[in-house]
Amino acid sequence: MKILVGDALHEAGIELLRKVADVEVAAGLNEKQLIEKIRSADALLVRSKTKVTKNVIQAAKNLKVIGRAGVGVDNIDLEAATKRGIVVVNAPEASSITVAEHTIGLMLAMARKIPFADASLKSGKWEKKKFVGIELRGKVLGVIGLGRIGTQVVAKAKAFGMQILVYDPYISEKLAMDLGVKISDLDEVIKNSDFITLHVPLTEQTKRMIGKKEIEKMKKGAFIINCARGGTVDEKALYEGLKSGKIAGAALDVFEKEPPLESPLLKLENIVVTPHLGASTEEAQRYASVIACEEVIRTLKNEAPRNVVNMPVFSQEVLEKLRGYLPLAESLGKFSIQLLKGRISDVSITYCGRLLEVEELKVLTNAALRGLLSPILSESVNLLNAPIVAKNRGVRVTEGRREESEKFSSLIILKVKADGEETEVRGTLLGEEAKIVGIDGYSLDLAPRGEILLVKHEDRPGTIGKVATSLGKRKINIATMQVGRKEAGGTQLMVLTVDQQISKEVLRTVSKIKGVRRAMAVEL
Ligand code: NAD
């Protein structure tokens, strides 16, 4: 067996590979050279430098697995690998401790003014009074995002005697309880924290989640740390906050634009910056190499790998039979998470009608879970790892089958419970076209794509008109409109597809219209 290592990987992983195969380390190959070498390889290991293109994958005769020693897989043509049945594995957890330690390091650097004192002494001054710091003990740390890194930060901050407040709307109460932390809402975290640290992915919801308004609400003299992603903190608002003294200090490892050489933030005195070093330790590189190599070995031995990025494990036959249903199931998940915005505790998915002719429907459940979880996680959730990711987050998943499918030939019913609230979305295929045919007991006929506004409102004259006028005033064009009700005088559901993105501002305005009980925006 032959394993090709295409990038400079930490030796610890390569040693593991040598125990099971002939290993060729050939870093810095161009596409042509890689094509030559890959022909006879059973496995390929890379970091981010080597580009594993379609041409490379097609040239491989024996390739079974590609290992990425790290998280991102932008350098690997996943589609080409999946089509050839080549498993792609990675090492998403490798740098969590390293990033958490960097976060704590930055927090201490600010609390004790270490970089400023260091620069002062090196410039020949002895300014003991100027650099009086504060202790971390007893201070409130607000952690935004309790995933792999956030969890590690909490554990370490506890050892300093800090009080922890957490905001993560998607984590289960149980998981938080196991960690001994209290989940709060964002406002509570912002208003009460002495230090705020972000550990969220960059999504529509997290983009500039710490902006002018949030900074205004913070305690005077609070500190902000961002080791997550540039863009989660509004840099302009942060600059103003630091300049005015409202924010005592900030520590940034990530920036909206990297490198941020033109940023006015770099000119401020109360900021500590590092050049995206969060994951840069000897150990993280070692773990990444060891984890990726272990995953490759597991795959070569036909054992189930834990960090699969693609999905060639489901048979091509099953995938072919379920072709149209896979994106449908994923849309149902993506739709539901946007209706709920809470901590998912239970997911139940029921398959009805002709779908039962396909024996293996697990891949559809996984697609629905991917739709539910991908929008809120930084790791890649795929058709294979989705159930594991759900389990790790304390989500109970049940699958059911039912002969009867109402007026449709097949039907998928997805019920999701989050924070005690429940939503039910039903979908089917009409010919080749995916349709959402029910939301919370209201019947409709909706193509799951684009910008969708859902308004639950009292069934009384005038409300629909007011909603439409309010959208018109904000130059939002309505493409389609459906209104349904269960009984006269009760609650109606209005579903609008629109041509423009629905901002939080628009949603707030619609929610305030008399008779409107709830307005929700969904983007598919
Ligand atoms: P993760 O996927 O394990 O955790 C992300 C957490 O954020 C999840 O628990 C999720 O529920 C939560 N979340 C999602 N949307 C949210 C929202 N709107 N409000 C509050 N919480 C929300 O990710 P991770 O591995 O812990 O990584 C966290 C961040 O750190 C990512 O942005 C990642 O890219 C970044 N990162 C940075 C470096 C670096 O070098 N500085 C290295 C690795 C990772």
C-alpha cells in the first residue's frame, strides 16, 4: 500500500502512516507532478497548500481516501472525490485547545497590560504606576458561541475564578448544565460582562453581531476579545468604542480584512493584536497531522472514520433513487431552524407513501440534520457526520415511517422542538420539483428557495393589506403570496416570497403591525 504526503505534515502523523504503508513525502508538487505521483497511491495527505484538483483525482487509480491535516477543505475538489467514491477526512478539533489558550492569553495580556508594559520598558522607561492592571478572578466572562473552542475557554476561565455567562441559542440546556454554565440571552451577556469573547462562525446572524448598539449597552470599561472570525465584530464601532474609552481594551486575532495593515485600529493604544495566530502552535500542527493520519488509516482499514467531509459511503444506487429528496430534506431542515431560532432538543422525521419503497432512508434524515445544523456551526456538517454532530449537541433524533401520505405520492414530515417550541414542516416532490406543502398545520404550496416572509396574524380584515403596504414602503417587492387559516377568526398564516432580503429592521416593523402575532424571515 502506498501513501503520498503532499504537504509538510508534522512527523508524528507520518510515523503512524509508516507503520501501515510505504510513505512518500513529496511537498511542493505542482499539478503535473502530483498527477504522476498520485496514480499508484492508496491515500493522499495534505494541508492547505496542495491543490487536489479534479485532474489529480481523475488520474488516481487506487485512491481511497484524502486526509486534510486541518479544518478547511477548499483546496480539495470534494465533488470530484465524492463522484469517484473517495472519502475525504479532516481534523476539525485539532486546534480547539490552542485557540482557547490564545484567547486566555489575550485576556491576560489586556488585564495586565503586558504588551504595553513590554513596549514601554524596551523603550527605556520604568513606568510601574502606568501599568496597574486588574485580576480576572471574580470578573464576568461573556462567552458567545459554546462550540469546541468556546467550551475550552469556559473550562480555562473557570480555573481563574471567573463567573461565566454564555450566549449560544443553539446549544442544549443539558450540555450547558454539564459544563456548569448558565445560558443567557445576548442582551444579558452584553450588559453584564467585564470581558466578552466570541467563538462563533461567521454567518448572516453573527455578522457584526457586536456593533454600535451592543457596545453602547456594555459596561463602561469592558474588554472584547475576538479569536473567531473577522466581521463578527463591527470594526468601525469597536474603533469608536475604544477611542471614547467606553471599551477599555480589545484583543483581536482576526480581522474583517487580513492583513489589516490599513486599519485605524492598529493605531490605538488600548488594543492588542495578533496576526491570525489562534491555531498556530506546534501541538495543534501535531494533533492535526496525527488526527488526519489516524482517520486515513481507519478508512484504509475499512473502519468508520469520525471526521468525514464528503459522503461516498452511501451507495450510488440509494443516492440516485433519492436524488430529488435529498435537497428537499435539507431545505426542510434549513427552513425549520430559521423558524425556531432556539436550542434544538428533538428532531422527528417521518417518511410517508412511496418513499417507503426505498429501504435505506437514513441519508435523508442526515440531509435534514445537515440543513438544521450547518447554518449554525463552523465545522462542515455532511451526510455522514450529521447524526454524530447532532448527538454531540444533545439533539434526540427519531425516524418514523407511515404508509398514508395524504394527497401526495410521497411526503416528508419534519418536526423540530427547540426551547419548548415546536414546528412542523412538510415537503414533497411534485414531479422533479421540491415543494413545502405544510407549515404548522397550514397547507400551502411553496418552492423552497429565495427570501420568504412568514407572518402569523389575527384573522381579521385589513391586516394583510397593512403588511403588504409596509413592505412596499421599504421597497420590498412581493413575488407571491399565500394565506391560510385553520378556522375563521383564528390565526392566519401569510407566506410571502419577496425579491429583496428581509432585514431585521423590516421584520421588527412587520411584527409591530396591529394584529400580527409573529413575523419570521427565512432564506433558502
Ligand atoms: P463550532 O462549530 O464548534 O462552534 C460554534 C458555536 O457557535 C456553536 O456552538 C454554535 O451553536 C454557535 N453559534 C452559531 N451561531 C450563533 C449565534 N448566532 N449566536 C451565538 N452562538 C452561535 O466552532 P469552533 O471550532 O468552536 O470555532 C469557533 C470559531 O473560531 C469559528 O469562527 C472558527 O472559524 C474560529 N477559529 C479561529 C481560529 C483562529 O486561528 N483564530 C482557529 C480555529 C477556529
